[in-house]
Amino acid sequence: MKLQVAMDLLSVEDALKLAGKVAKYVDIIELGTPLIKTEGLSVITAVKEAHPDKLVFADMKTMDAGELEAEIAFEAGADLVTVLGAADDSTIAGAVKAAKLRSKGVVVDLIGVEDKVTRAKEVRALGAKFVEMHAGLDEQAKPGFDLNGLLRAGVEAGVPFSVAGGVKPSTIDAVQQAGADVAVVGAAIYGAADPTQAAKELRSAIMWRPAA
Amino acid sequence: MKLQVAMDLLSVEDALKLAGKVAKYVDIIELGTPLIKTEGLSVITAVKEAHPDKLVFADMKTMDAGELEAEIAFEAGADLVTVLGAADDSTIAGAVKAAKLRSKGVVVDLIGVEDKVTRAKEVRALGAKFVEMHAGLDEQAKPGFDLNGLLRAGVEAGVPFSVAGGVKPSTIDAVQQAGADVAVVGAAIYGAADPTQAAKELRSAIMWRPAA
């Protein structure tokens, strides 16, 4: 399982600082949507130039103009971009077209999609590299939220998937056991007193688990 | 009915140039999602500073972190921001909270929402200033697309609404007759040989229509 750090920060400077602290323990560096909207595509370029050996994941959350939005993010240096599962199939197909031309990938973010299992299968057929079983920050803040619904959906869908929704040291083992391809960790790294140590511990937790 | 120009361009320079050409004929200047993602929030500030007498509409298409995304766009100078109708109610409520604190407004973009009538009523109750009956660029490109479904949904919902989906000189009268509060025009202005003339003609078309 790969480890992805989601950088929900708001400046290129903070993003570069955090990426520098955690890169050696993660596989994928995610630039959050508010970060991209704040700084523009230049933040993608800056992080990719600083970390050419890492996959740079641009959380574009594209809802329309799929081919164009994917193109501009890939050209800026992204390896993976997100399109919303709530988007029209033609939007997802447009982004996939842009990805295939460049040997890059589209991740479909299933945030807000009620039937994640069905949509996961559909978008995989459209060419998504994997789907993100994702509960947003606003959804996580609601009382009673837990990660298990996302894990069950990932297992049931039977397509490559990542899990994002407050993954932390106490839950990353469950994410791996569910068969996720990628665990996405945000606040448990960027909000930690020592982000480097937090990333290192998460890396160890998933490295040394014996095969099921 | 107000006239909104949607600037689906990709640079601050082009946006300022187009806004300069059409501002005097429009009420609302919209910065498209790909433009914001490309340039960052500074494009909002640049356009608002150049046109302080116009409403600046930041098409953020927020899907998560509603309060934060609205806040940063308002602080950059936006008067109106969009949140997706596909977003969780808590995301819309968060953006509305940020808007109310600043006497600004949230527009809920119903792109990709199947039952636009029901969702329009729901998000109006959550505090949306108006809803956008919107077919995206990808949807408009599909064979058989026409604007009438959006107009019917607007009439039926019975809440303040705008219409966006390839509105042009030949259809703007129908938009006004449907009772829309705002007509959103994109390519018919920014793609015109003479954008100033195109905006002027659209303005005349809606100014001089006698009351129904």
C-alpha cells in the first residue's frame, strides 16, 4: 500500500516546507484543492521540481471541462489529477484522454457520491486509474462519522482504491487490511507537532505488516 | 435580469483585457474555475481592483471545506462564490456562514445534479442567494443538448436562479421570459470577434424587453 500525504495548506512556502519534511516517508504528495485555488498551478510545478521522484497528486476536484483542467495540471507537473465522481461521464472521459496522451493518471474522487460502489465500477470502466473512497473535511466534522463505510465500499467495489477521511495511526492498519492501494493522510501528518516523525511512523506501520 | 459574463480564460492578463472590454455592459464578472485554478486567488483581486463597481463572481465550484474556500475567495475580493449542489449540506452551510459574516453571497451551481428542482429548494433553504441552473461545457458539447430543460427547472423550482449553458443572442430572450434573475454568457462574448459589441447587443436585448 502506498502512503499519500494530503497537504491542506494555503501557500507554496508552507507546502514546500511540509513536503521537505515528509517526502522521504511518502509515495504521493497531494496538493489540496484550496491550496491550488489559492496559489494556482505554480504550486504544482514548485512541488514537482523539488520532489521529482515523488508522484505529485493535484486535487483539482474537476467538475467540468475535464480535458482542459487535466491538461493544465499535467502540464504544470502533476502525475495524478482528481475528477469528481459527481461529474458527467464526459468530463471524466475528457480527463482520461488528457492523461493517456501523457502516460499520467486520473483519480476519481467519490466525495459526495451516495452509491460509491456502483460509481467506482463505472468510472474505472471510463479509465480511472483508481478511485478515492473519500469523506470530506466537512463530512468528517459531523458527529458519528467513521471510516468503516469507506472501507466497506472499497472492498465491495473491487477496483483499485484509495481511502481518505481522517486516516491516522490508529486506523491505517484497517485501511491496509481492507486492501486499499493508497492510504491518504492529511491532518495526522500536517497537523502533527512533528510531521516528519508522524510520517515515519505511518510508513513503518504499513511497511512491516505481514502479508495477509 | 442581470447579465453575467463568464470568463473561461486562463490568464490574469486575458481576464483583465476581456473585463475591460465588456464591463460597462455587464453586471457580474465571472472568473471561471480553470482560470482560478491556473492563476490562484490573485486573479480575483486583480479583477475586483480594476472593476470595483461590478459584482465579481468567483466560480470556485467548492465541493468540500465550504467555509474555508468561501472565506479565502471573499477575502481576495469576490462578491459571490459558487458551491456545488452535489456538495454536502454542511459544505454549503459553511460557505453561507462565511458569506453572511461579510454581507456577500453564495451561489449554488447545480451542474451534475439530476433533480435540480428539489436541490434548488433545499439549498435556498440553506441560505444560497440564488442557484445556477447550469449545464457544463462538457454537457453542452453532447449531441442533442438544449437549454429548455434548465429553463423549466428554474421556473418549477420557484427560487431565484441564473441560467448558464451556452446562452447566446438567440436564446437570451427565452432565459429572460423564464424569469431568470441572471443570464450567464460565456463563449458568446469571450469567443466573439468583437466581445464589446457582443456584450452590448446582449445588454440591449434584455434592457428593452417590455415587462411581461
